[in-house]
Amino acid sequence: MGGDEEITLNSFGIEQAERHEKAMAPNHAETIKQEVEAFLVACCEVAEYHTENIFNAYQVGCSLGYDLDKSKRYYFRLKQDGYFEEPGLRTVKDTKCVITVKALNAVQGPMFGKPEGINVTNNNVTIGGDVNNSAIAAGSENVQSLSITTEQKDAVQAFLEIARTSQSELGLDDDAASDYGDHLDMIEGIVVDENPQPQKIKRELRGLKRIAEGAVGGAIGSAGGAGIVEGINTLLALL
């Protein structure tokens, strides 16, 4: 091999050795754990401890002094463990996410323990004992699904159709139009799910509302934006 190639290979070997030595350092794992915890706490603070507030996790990491690669690693690690959700399509420049109840419990502790006799699996609540006189009527085998009703589903689907046909009236720029479409796609995907969750729909509706409210303040599309906002408020009250 030539001289330049040999230097490159040697440099690569030295770099790998330094990484290995760093990874094997006694406090390295603990340092990563502390940084990940600090990252999660900072994200909860930016989201103001609300699961509906959308933010950019990469920017939070950078504000802590982490480089972009480290911020991405910590974000995906926490997302895979269920601490974050992405309400829309992720892009390289702008990863929009929300914190989950699991993240809140990790940072603040659970609000209350699980009552005896109640089990929750895959968002299905199984209630033991006699529930015939309960405010929560028992379904088949005493299992209640925390889902939307047929009436609510029909209302959401009717709104989606109006919201899509009205989009051209809002006068949105390219980025806002893309976000608007992403929220509609997410709501549509949730509604057709086997067990659509109202809280997920409401979270997307709030994101959509912020975009429509921006259109209301503009010279173009204000009437269309006002109609969308009114429709969203109606759905938020219904769900």
C-alpha cells in the first residue's frame, strides 16, 4: 500500500482503539445514563409537561451541549423505549415529537397507582368483580375498550373531508401546508385503526388548530381558517 493509505488505516485503527478505551472506562456507562436522563428531563420541560405540546428533540439536545449525532442517538433510544411519539412525518431538519405518559411518569413519578382489580393491556381495561351497577358498563367478559364511538368516528371522517377540500383556501406556505397534510394523514390513520384512541386524535387536532389559527391571522384564507378552527373545537368537545 502507498504511504497515504497506510497513514489512513493507522489513523482509523488508533481512532477505534481510543473509542474502545473510552467505552470501557469505569464511569462511561453511568455518564451516558445521566446524559440520557438529563435529555429526557429537558424535553419534558420544553413540552411544559404536556403530552400534546409538539417540540424538536434535536434542538433540546443541542441546547444541552450535545452534538447532533448524540442528540439523535439519545432521541431514538428513548423513542424506541416509548418515551416519545412522533405525531407527524419525521424529516431530517425538523423531528416533531411529543412526550408520552411514560416519560412523565419517569420524570415526575406516576400520579397514582393501579387500583386493585383493574388491569390495562393494550389500552383495554379489564375490570374484575361485579360491574353491573358501575358507571362503566361491562362489555363482553367485562372488558371495556377505550375507543371512540361510531358517532364520533363519523364526525371525524366528515371533518377530514371538509378540511382537505378547504386546504387551498387557507393560503398556507409550503411548510405549513405539508404539516397540515401530515396532521390530516395521521388523524385518518388513527380513525381507521382497529381501536382508535380519542387522545391521539385530539393531539393531532390541536396541532392542526395551530396551523389553521395562523391562517386566520393572514390576509388570505382567513374565512377558511376560521371554519376549520370552529370544526376542530366542535370535535375536541365531542371526543
